[in-house]
Amino acid sequence: MVEACSGISRPLANVEWYAAPYVRNPDNPDELINGYFSLAGNRIVVSDNDTLDGSTIRHEMLHALLRAGAHPRSAFLQKCAGVVSCGPDCVSDAGPPALIDAATHKVAPSELEVTSVVISTTPGSSTHPAMFTFTITVRNPFSHPVVALLPPRPGGGYPRSYPYDVRKTDGSGTASSELAIDASVTYFAAGETKRDVLDVAVLSVGYPPNTRIGGFGDSAIPLSPGDYRFRGGYGDHWAPDLNVVLSP
């Protein structure tokens, strides 16, 4: 996925991976971080709470492909936006986005094409859960650029960009949303498609729904096996529901 979005191919099997209870920023030992890439040792170190958090792992993979510790906007917020995580520090390091012409046409999220898909990525085993990706895709159907006007959140703060709601037939499940931390999330070139990739881990039978287990980080979604309705959206515009059977 990361090689495809970045357009860069390298032997990632040569990267050495390490997990630790606490990962400190090599440039600021007082700061705890999710992970980092070391060019000198061709090494990735991640928090042991993020080993199954796909967006964090793909973020570090992108560093390894770029062979750099910086966060160039072209890679993290354009080519691989939505495939890798890019929080406030990453967005700040990437620098401001290009200025948008004030005359750019403004649209509601409902004027964009929103779809979603759930795909199995790895089967489960006795030691690892089965993994799926839930990808929300948004396309600008117009032959000119647009800026999407995301609804404000009650109480203020960043508007939500990619909400999701995943429910089992008994009503249990989880719901949350990505936030539009960077303005580029709302700008679409003519015909452009953006996406957000969420990682789903299917727990072994016996775990309570939505259990937080080490390795899932803050964004991976742990679910028990069963029949689900997946809903994904952009702003307040939802894609058609998906009915999915998740197996361990």
C-alpha cells in the first residue's frame, strides 16, 4: 500500500523492526512518540502499543521508503494522505498547504461521490488476529477544483472529515471520526479522489466487543467475529451501508 501511494519501491524486508514499552524521540529524549525511523541503522522502532496500528506502521514505512525522518507534504499529505497517519506534529513539519484561489467553487459534502469497501488483508492465526481494511473514498465529480465545506463540530474544534460507524446486528459496535487537521483534506482538484484507510482487527472468539488490547494503538478498530453494518462518510455525507461478515 505504501509503495503504491508513494511511487517508491525499496527492499522493506531489510528494515529491522523493534517494539518498546516507551519510545523516545531521538532528537528530544523528553518526548514520548509512537515510533521513528533511523536511517543510520535502517531501523524502525515503534511503541509496543502500536504494532498492529496500520496507519502508524505505514507512516514509519513511508519514512523508510523516503530514507528521511522529515514529513514532506507531497508524500504524507498528498500522495499517501489517508493511507498513513499524519497528526498535528506531522502536519506542522510538512509546512503550510498551497494557497487556494478564493474563487474556487465551494460544495457541500453531499455533492461529492462517497463510497467505501472492506477488504481482508491477512488471515488470523493462533497468535495474530485477522486483519481487514475499511477504506472510505471521496471523489470530486466535477471538471473543476472544489473546496468542501465540512460542517462545524458542536463546541468547536477541527471539523470531522471521515466519520465511521460499525455496528453488529445486536447494536454493539463503535463509531468515531478522523478530523480535518490540515486544510488539504477539503480541497479537491478536478476529478480527484481522496481516501481514508481504517484498520480492523478481528479478535478471537471470547473477547468482549471493542476491547482495547496492546498493539492496536489509537486508531485500529478491534471487533469480535460476526455480522456487521459498516458505514463510512465524508463530513455529513454517508456512503451506502456495507453488510460484512467478519471471521477470525
